[in-house]
Amino acid sequence: MRFGTRSRNNGLHPHFTLPPPPKEKSQKAQNPFPLGKSLMNYSCSRYELKCNECGKGYGNQPLSACPDCIAPLEVIYDLDAVRGIFTRENIAAGPANIWRYAALLPIPDGFQPDLPVGFTPLVRAKNLGKRIGATNLYVKNDAVCFPTLSFKDRVVSVALANAQKFGFETVGCSSTGNLANSVAAQSARLGLKACILVPADLEPAKILNTQVYGARLVRIDGNYDHVNRLCTQIADEYAWGFVNVNLRPYYAEGSKTVGYEIAEQLGWRLPDNVVVPMAGGSLIRKIRKAFNELIYLGLVEEKPVRFFGAQATGCSPISVAVKQGTDDVVPQRPNTIARSLAIGNPNDGPAAAKMILGSGGWAEDVSDLEIVSGIQELAETEGIFTETAGGVTTAVTARLYADSRIAKDQITVTCITGNGLKTTDALNGHYQQERAVRPRLADFDAYLRELDGLAEPELVAAGGK
Ligand SMILES: Cc1ncc(COP(=O)(O)O)c(C=O)c1O
Ligand SMILES: [Zn+2]
């Protein structure tokens, strides 16, 4: 787990070694923001970027893939060096947010976190459990994550700490919605300029929830994969800090905090099963990484944990691969109401599929109708209003119990990652606006009888006069 000290100047991404080439006058005029300050790398004794494939270290810099083998870079920690620091006691003495785990987050030395992100409730879901045949079910409720009501607040806060350290003045992201909201909100607070790109067909609430913070929002006429490809080009050309492009290795680490919190909230125990929604496939992998670190450092007892991935059938490249027993993920063209999960060519798909299969878990996908039922079921049983991604997770969880893939009494955590107020359009046509009732007891009585089917609407109307 150790890494040695090395020159921090090696392996700079070619696009960050030289200033951008001089532009034509007309092109320059189109650049909406000036270039960031001089970009740099930094050294840190606790962690650095390493190639997943060849193991080469890259220090700390805005770089997501190994230039030699094009494999993703991962943040690797000197775990033994934090052994005496990352303890149950120190964590308990820390703030009630993700920064209590700062020793195992890629936070530059001297960074002073001030946003209380995360540490969302882990709630026992007895009622939902009763309905789906589970006796030991918990909901990890990131529908109430601060500040923008999705787990993306975790990843963005870690990414922006690095964006500031690297000297970016403008940050951005390609997003299926929640990330856009979070980058917009957090960059506003930090005084960073934000340029955010989304597929044009995003839910209206997610568009508004980005614009309200004053971020520049660009709707792209294409799906997420088109948006993401464009962002890769923009990040290079404009030297902006894109949280899920050139800052991706740091960004992704923020998801580990879901895993730390689950273990701590279960009383420093690991669950038997975790059900996690998948888009790019990063969150599910990082929960696994968090559990591994806790085991290595002795904060929890080692035990097998099975990972279950959840997708919408209309965008199910990872679940299809898992069902075929392979990590060969074939891209799809998304077509689902679960837009936050609509990534047809998932960055971490193969690694996620491999991890799920290796854990003895499974992946499932559900139809748009089942997604709506999942939203309703969680709301009606536990009082938690989740967005479409949570509908996917709830419906998949129900299916896993129904198919006996998860045993009734095992400790199972289902991860709800976003808030239902952002995707109310998914419920269009399912609830009607009731007519107004006059403020008189007789009218109320009549109205209740009407609702209960005991009186004809005409009689109620007449009786109320
Ligand atoms: C609400 C919600 N849940 C889950 C995910 C999946 O995360 P990942 O891309 O890490 O698989 C996303 C991604 O956008 C999301 O917005
Ligand atoms: Zn490599």
C-alpha cells in the first residue's frame, strides 16, 4: 500500500505542460472565460495518483488517465501512515459530515473544509421491508445530502478542493443533472466560475437547480456520452477544471464517504449486502474501496459483502454484462426516465461489473413503470421521496428479495442517492390536483364520503350548497 517519494514533475499530461497554443483572434473572442492561472501539480505525503494498469505514479495533478496505457488513474493512499490517525475515536471526535474522514480523502494539506456535506441518515426500513419481504433492511438516505440533495455533493466538494489547489478559476462538468446542481452551488460559494454542460432533455427542475446559482449552463443537443466527449475537449482547450474529466480521480474518491458512513452508522460493522444505483459505475466501486480500507486499518471486522448494482432497463449496459457473467460492457443508447443514470458508455462499467461478480452479488434493471412504483413504494412506506434513480434502486431491491438473491434476514443497505423534488415530472399523470372544498364541516364530511366512494360527486356538490 506504500508509495515512495518521487519527482513530482514526471508524467505531466501533455495538455498541461505547455500553455495553450495562441488562438486566432476570432476564436479568442469566443472564449467565454479567461484561462485559469498557471496550472500546477502538488505533492502530498498521504496520497498520489497511480495508473490502475501499469502502476506508474503521477503525483497530484489534473489528470484522469495514464498517458502510457490510457487506463484510469486512481488515488492511492499511504494507508500505514494514517493508521494512527484514521481511528474510530478520531473519526467520532470529528465534525458530523464527510470531513470526519479527511485523512483518507485526497484533500490537499492546509485545505480548510467548511461545507457540512454528507453524514446523511441511515434509517431502518421496517415498513418497506415488510412490503418486500426483508427483515433487516436499511436505507442510506442521500436524498437529504447537503447542499443540493444528492450524493454528488460528496464528490464535488472533494473535486473542488483540488480545483482550487491546482489554480483553476473556472470549473465545470458534464452531467446527468445532480452533478450540475452540485457544481453550480458549491462553485458559487467558493467564488469559482462554473460552466456546466448537460444533455438537452434534462428534467426542468435539474436545469433550474443549476441556473439559480448563477452558473453558465450549456444544453447540448445529444446524450450524456456526447456531452462527456465534448467536455474532454473543452477541458484541454480552455484549461478548465472539469470535476468528472481532468479532476475525476479526486472527484470519485468523495463517493467513498458513503461506505465509511454506512459502516460507522451500523456501529462499525459491514452489512451483508449493498444495493447501489449505477450510471458511470463509480459509486459502487468506491463503497467497496471504503470497506477495504476500513478492513485493512482494523476499523471493522472483515466479512464478505455482496454488491448489487441497479440500473434502468432503458440504460443497462452494466447490469446486462453482469447477467452475462462478464465485464465486457457493451455501450447502449439510453432511453429511460431515470435520466440521472442514463450513461450508455460507463467509464467505470467494466471495473464495476468485475467487482460485483467477484463479490458474489448481482445486477438488475427495471422498467420505467417499475421505477415510478419504486418511488411511490419508498414514499408510502418510509416517508422518503426519492428521484428516479432511487426508484430504480428501490424497485431493484424489491426484485432481489423476490428472486431470493438476497436472504430475508441479512443486513442489507439500499442506497438512495437523490431527491424526488428534482424529478416530479416522472410522476406526471399519477396524481391529480383535487378540487377545492369550501371551509365548512359539512362540505368536508361530504368530500370524505366522496373520496371513500360512499356518495356520488353530484350529491356532494349539491349537499354543499
Ligand atoms: C442520483 C444518482 N444516483 C446514482 C448515480 C450513479 O453514480 P455513478 O456514476 O458513480 O455510478 C448518479 C450519477 O449521476 C446519480 O445522479
Ligand atoms: Zn499506465
